[in-house]
Amino acid sequence: MNSRRTDALVALGSLVAIVPATYANLSWTGPYERPLDPAGLTLITIAALSLAFRRTAPLAAGIAAAACAVVYYAAHYPGVFAAAPALAAIYTLAVLGRRADAIWLAIGLAVPVYGLMALSSDDPAAGNWMMLLSGWLVAMVVVGEVTRSRRAYVQAVEQRAREAERTREEAALRRAGEERLWIAQELHDSLTHSISVVNVQAALAMELLDRKPERVREALAAIKESGHEAMNELRATLGVLRQGEPEGAEAGLSGLPRLVSRAEGAGLRVAHTVSGDPYALPPDVDRAAYRIAQEALTNVLRHAGAAAVTVAVEYDRSKVVLRVENDGEPGTPGPGMGLIGMRERAVAVGGSLTAGPGEHGGFAVRAELPAGAAA
């Protein structure tokens, strides 16, 4: 139900309540009351129906109701209920936050009414209900302010609840996106490397099948080892998804010799050097360094056509530097996610990565990763 229809029903309800209550003499304003005639009934009707505009034009409705009440009491019509519409208008003004208008309207009703009582030749009779008018006026202003404050508080609580819900949804979407990115990176880095090694060894096996069949066994063994390694990597990734903790061998720089050995088995000459005093890196940094080295070696196998590769790890007090350099053709980065993924891994742990043609030809990848608390 909209506000206008509600206000119209309030106005009609007040009229239906005031007129019978006045005729029934449910209140008394003194011994000089005159009977309610059509003029008095008209004043009550105008005052009551003004409430139909109590929210669209609250001050005008209040002034009309108060004016009708003052004229009503000046004419000595019976009962105190003619002031009820003015009280309702004062309450509405306070609820709408128009405190000053509510106070001035209350004063505008009280001063004439009590002025008429003061100028009367007789003192107010005992039991005159008009003596309670000032209390009702103050109560309407106070109750209106309390209601307004309560509504504002409830609205603020609901707004905070909506903001909290929206924030939770955004955080959930962000976490889901981060998890999808992590899964994609893990699967890309581990499976692409293993599949690249398998492809190289399979091509070698096909070439040697007729010329040197005795060497085919070595290639097939390398394929088997690569497949086994890929299964372990995939199992570890799925273990993280199921339990939140990795299963099996953790990908880190401790696995770099095994990675170098697989690259050598694929036909590369790899020089692996470590400088500085090795120390345990934070797990995220350790994993990022391993994955960067893995992806760099995969790119060499797939694109560079290189014969020699250098994998160097330099430990510093504040950072660890990983370099993977080859003597192949620099080439042009393709549309894949290899270089992008390496850079994302480095940045994710607070490091940096550069990749491009080396100083003496070939291609070079250099990653600087922070040592964190391990330093």
C-alpha cells in the first residue's frame, strides 16, 4: 500500500473516531460547552481530512488542523478530540526530521488555546481536559524524534548488513577467481613440462627405431618417468584442492636437481649452479621459484632449439635470484600463457621477473623473489 492511500485511510479513520467520541461526550472542556452544530462538525471534518496530506505537505496540513482546533475551542464546542489531527501533524513533522516546524506548530496551537483560557472570565473547571494539552504536545514531539531516530538506526543497520553481504559476495568471487587462477597455473606448469618432455622423447624414439633400436628403451624409460612425474604433480594439486594441504613431494627449489635431470634426459645440456648460502624459503616463494624454473625449461624444450642451458640460483640476505639462460634462438613470445604465468607468480609473492634476449644471444629469464622471514 502506497503512502498516499495510507494517509487517506488515516484521515478517514480519525474523522470516524473523533465525531462519535465528541457526540458521546467522552471528554469535557468545561461547563460552558455548546452543542456540536454543523459549523463545529465542519471544523472537525477539515482538521481530520487534512491528515490526508500529512506526508506530502506536512506543515500545511498541520497549520490547517491547528487553526481548526483553535477556532473550535474559541467557539466553545465540546470535547478535546478536535486537537487530535494537529497532534498527529506535529508527530509527523518530527518523524520527518522537521523538528523546528514541529515545535513551532506545537507553540502555535498551545498559545492561542491557553490564551483563550487565560482571558476567560472564569477559571478552568476541575477535570478540564484541555489542561493536558501541553503534555500531549511535548509527547508528540518527543515520540516523533524517538521514532525518527529508531528508523534511522534500523535503516543504518540494514544498510550495513547489505554492505556486509555484498562484501562477502565480492570476497567469495575474488577467492574463487584466485583459486581458478592457481589451479590453471599449477596444471599448466606441471603438465605442460611433462608433456613437452614426452613429446621430445617420443620423437627421439621414432627417429631411433630403425637406426638404433637399442636406444629406444632409454627414450621410452624417459617417457615413463615423465608420465609418472606428471601423475605425482597432478595428485599433489588435487590433494591441495581436497584438503588444503599438498600431498606428496612439495614443488620447491629442493626439486630443482630432479627437474634439471629430466631436462638433460630430453637432450639438453644443463649447467646447474647455486651461489650463496642456501636457506629455507617461505613455501609460496619456494614454489614460485620452482614453477618459474620449470616453465622456463619447458619453453626451451618447445621453442628455443637450444643445446645448452644455465640454471643459476643466487641466495642473498633479502632475496633469491633465479636465472635460466639458453644459447638458442631468441624467437618471439607466442600467444601462450608461459611468460605471463611466470610473471604473475613472481609478482604474487612480491618479486619481479624479466624475460628477453640474453646479452650474448639466446634467451634469458631472471626472477628476483623476496626471502621473507626466512632471510
